[in-house]
Amino acid sequence: MFSAGRPCNCREQLTKLVRFGQGGSPTLSTEVQAVRFNSGRTVLGLMLTLAHRLGMTWECFRPEEGMLGAVGNGHEMRGSFEDGIIRLHYRSIGRPSVTQMCTPSEVADKFGFGILSGDPALDIPDFHVGTIEDVTRSLRILLRFLDPDGASIQHIMDIRNFFSWDVTFGFSDLIAIICPIARLAGSNINRIRMPARYCAGLLAHDVGRVVFRHKLHALLTVLPNPPPQAVRVLQICNKLARDHPECEDEARANAQRNRLTGFRDVVHNLWCDLVASHIRHVVHYCDDSFRRIQEGKARSVNKNWIEEGAYCYWDYLPRIVADMGKHRVDESTAHSAWYTMMLRGFLWHRVHHLYEGSENPNYVPNILPAKWVDSSLQVKLGNDPY
């Protein structure tokens, strides 16, 4: 469709690009409506979203200076200030691939700006996690009642000082247990930018799912009257392990672009309180798992710290139940709600393919500052080749 490397009329090529999405490939209807091709003008926030959806990554992003540069998946965009407005130039540099595009949904779009979409129905707000400063602010909001002295925040800072990079062990679970499903039904596009430097929390690991299923089975086996919701969670876990072995096999899941489909979320009252309590305690799983291994108390046969961390999650369950008891939630209901939340988190990761947004081997995600997600800064589509 495009001739690689040929300088082109920006408006003409972007029009073709949008039409490309209207055939068998997923449509870019938002851009069709938003970019006014007749006038050649639009706003910066929409063009940033378009670049993300097309699978482009940022080589230069200084919009205050009018300097923009994005490339990837057969596309290239460059921007500069001209007469007080950003003029954006586009050209094709190769044939685009649908497999390199990103999920065209609002939830997925926000990930590129380090924003986790909340759920208004559950009174869960959006959380900003793109920088460590955003993480600490989000933790203060989430744990304002459970952790008034800021111990959990300090613990994350201590972890970062130890590892010398932006790890957020435990906190990363927030992605999978609050975010709505980002992928679109029937779409074969399933790539979502990582919203933070470190996102692969324990819920994303296959060993975590295996330990969870086995521990839940062992617990319900000895209970004389196990809660019906907990039994249902175990039934779902067993069915997925039987019918969808990729749920507990990282390599197999990563080889399947479409991943798992067909499940629905289970919603409970006081969900935000449960999420807050969970995050408050699991931020310690990294330290606790290494400590148990060093003390010779590991339950992981191979002394795998991630697997040991999955056992630590169960160690925290009584504390989570105690926190929920302060909200007059009985023990049985708190247990069932936590099992459901964990299942939901595991499945969220199996449904979505999080990627860094860059092929950079140094593992630096292409996260733009959150303030630009709805930028109304005027952009004019350039007609001259560059």
C-alpha cells in the first residue's frame, strides 16, 4: 500500500493510513473522526494516540520546543514549530504490520501515558504510574487510610535504592486488579504499552498461578463448608489449567498472540478497600521471599524467589482479612473476595500482551508524560516532504 522511503504528502498518506484500518483490519475510527483532513489541522493528544496505535516509538519528545520524532512499524513522523504551531510531517518507510499495532481502545491508549484506568462504578479513580513520583502519589491516595505513616511507600523506595532501578514489587499488581479489559472483542490486535518501567508483577508469572491453584485446592479440601464463591474460583482455575494450559505456561502463552478470551469479571463490594489492603502487604513479597530462602525456610523446591513470593502472598492473607474486618466484612467473604481478585488479576495478564514499547535492549518503555494525553496543542499536517 505504501512505497517505502518515498517522501509524500502528509495529509494524503495519513488519509490512506486511516482507510487501511477500515478494511479487514481493526478500524481507527477515532482518528477518522478526530483528524480533520480537509483542513489539515488536529490536536497533539490525538496524534500521539495515533502514533501509539500504529506501533511507533518516540525518539524525540519535546513538544514545548516543537520537537517530535516517532518511528516504527513502517511509519515515521517528525514535528517542528513553524509560525507558532507544530507542523507534523509523515512518511512511509516500510510496510506496516497489524501484529505490531497496539490495541485501539481508550484503556490501552492511557497506558502509553503511564495511566491506569479506574472503574467509576466501583469508585476506583485513574492512577498515574509512569514515574516513581507518580507511583508514590498513587500509593498515598490508595493507602491513605490503611497506611497513614507511609511505611509501604518507604518500602518501595528502599527496594529501588537496593536495585538501582524503578522496580515496584507488589505495587504492580494494581494494573491487573483494577484496570478494565483493554483488548477489543474480536480484534486480533493485542499489544499494550507498559505503563511503567516495571510491570511484570507476580500476577503475570506462571509460577504464581500454579501456586495459587494448588494452595486454594489444599485449603478448600480441609474446610467442612467452603464458601461457594471460593469453590467457584477453584473450579475456574482447574478448568483453565485443563482446557487452556497456556494459563500456567509462560512460553506457550507468549507464543499465542490472541491469548485467552471469553471470561468475565467478578465484582464485589468494597473492592477498592480490598485492593488497598492487598497492595499494602504484598509490596513486601520480594524481601520476604529472599529472606525465607536465605534462612532455609523456602517452600519453593527450586528456591525460586518469584515462586516463594507466591507463597508469601498466602502468608499475607490473614492480615488482609483483618483489614477487611475493620470494614465489617466477615472472614469467609473476605477470603472469597481475595480469591476472586487474584483470579481476576491472573486472567487479566493472560488476556493482554504488555510490551515495552521499544526494542531497546536496556528495557526502557516509551512512556509519555501523562499531561499530554488530552493535549489540545494545535498541530498542522505538513504538506511538504522532509
